[in-house]
Amino acid sequence: MDDQNLISHISHLTSNKNYAIIVAGGTGTRMQSAVPKQFLLLNGLPVLMHTIKAFTQSAIKPNIILVLPGAYHDYWKELCHTHQFDTPHTLVIGGETRFHSVRNGLDQIPADDSTLVAVHDAVRPLTSNHIIETSYQYAREHGNAVTAVKSRDSVRQLINGRSVSLLRDQIYLIQTPQTFKADLLKKAYEQPYNESFTDDASVVEPYGVEVHLTEGSPQNIKITFPEDIAIAELLLNKKPTA
């Protein structure tokens, strides 16, 4: 959908029936950090605050549900006080895995086919308005929308110790947000946990649902390693100011 058509649909999407579940369960192990990566400072503000702001500053303005390990709830509240971060959000205790954390967040959301829910990684702070708005709009029309980018590298798969070349044009790297109609997503998350559930699309797919991909961006990076903070700061400083 082009920008003009997208803008014409935004008014239909801006409602109190839009939600975003921000999943913040990381421990910071790969960041070699004493605090989880979602709390690290990015241009003077915790990564997680940038992520929440990305959604509230979009035209969608969804209700924010933050899923965070219970041990960090008080720390988060202190950070909000320190940085005068008063964006409304519902704080929910995280679960044993990402699957269980998302399910805890979904418990806060009514199940009906007019409610849209985006699930987003807390450590993807640079998600653009266009990606967010496209995701909700496409999910409204098709039931779901999973943000993805085509692989820019050659790809090989290791099978029984032997590497096999794959067609790069058929390989997509999955990002977030992943947006769904609430009744569909809640039903999918009622099933028992399986190790194959690596994201929300993989939870929904066993129900025979066709997963629809929407265009992401190489700049929609996931903060995982120490160098990612420097990259994110560079990209953030290049973003135009409104």
C-alpha cells in the first residue's frame, strides 16, 4: 500500500481497540551488561522508552502493554521517574519464555475480531511510523501482518552436516511488529507451548492460518550485541526531527 492510501485509512485504525504488547524479557547476557539490554541508554534514554515512543508517536497510538520480568518492575518504575517518562502503559509480569510472556499480555486484551494486537520486541527501538501503521492496516484487512525483510546475503542451510544453497530471493528475515486480530492470536496462544514457537507467526501457523508478510527495514534492528547500541545511536541521530 502506498503512503497516500495508507494515510487515508489511518482514521479507521486509530481507536482504543488497538494494542501493542511490548515483550521485554531479555537478560543482557550477550550484551555483556550488568542490566538487561532493554534498559541500556540510547541517546540518554533507555532503549525500552524509545520503543514505546515509536508506537505512541505513530498515527495508530495503541494501548501499550509492557511485559517485563517481575524482578525488574520496581527498577522500571524508578527509570520512569528519573526520565520523567509518563506515557500510559499497563505493566504485566513476564513468563518463563517469550510465548508465556505474550500470553500474559494477551490476558489484558478483549477477544474480538475488531481488536488488533501488535507484538513487538522491546529492543527494536527504531521501528518507523510507516512500518507500524502498515502492519496494523494490513492486519485489519487480512487478519495478520508479519514484518520482514528480504535477505541481502547468500544463504546456505546445513542438513546432516552438508551445506545446501538456498534461493536468496525466497528467504525473508522476520522482524517485529507482528500484528493480528485479537481473537485469532488469543486462540493460538491457548495451545501448549512448543519449542518451535520462535515468534507469533509460528504460534498462529499451526491453525492453518496463512501468514502475510509486510515490508520491514534493515534499520529496524534488534539490539543484541554491544556494537548494536552504537549503530542504533547513529541511525537515531540521522532520523529527521518532527
